[in-house]
Amino acid sequence: MTPAATKSVPSRAEASSWMNSYIQSALDLRPEDFSPDASFDSYGLDSAELVIMAGIMEEQLNIEIEPEIMFETPSVTGVLDGLVARGVLRAA
């Protein structure tokens, strides 16, 4: 059995909510001051923080994330799109 067959695959919306909350909390941002389309760089998130976020996200959502995706698509929207395309998240 593949891991996906033995566990529930989280939705894009669940992951979006988690990522938005994580970044807003880590950076002490109000929701209205945060855009999921903005680059991680624009918020001052460095590579170490992105890898940490990916690791925590894996644990919280019970998924596997290739850390490279955080740099290939460096925004919340980009990462989520990439995870859906890879089958890690459900689109709906």
C-alpha cells in the first residue's frame, strides 16, 4: 500500500489555512497585512525558516514535502499549487 492509500489527504484549503496562520504568527502579522501571493522574501523569511516551516507542516498535516518546493514556488499560493500538482494535497 502507498502512504496516500493509508491516510487522509489534506485539502488545499486546510494547508492554506495552516500556512497562513503559521506565517502570520511567526512574523506577528495581522491577517490584513498578509498576502498568500507575496513572495516569502518579501516577508523576510529565509531558507532556514522555510525548511523549518516545511518540516512542521509535514508533521501537522501528515504529508511529505520536498523542501525544494519552498524555493521553486516561493509563496504560499505557489507552494500550495505545487503540492496539489504533486498529489500531496487535494484540490478541493
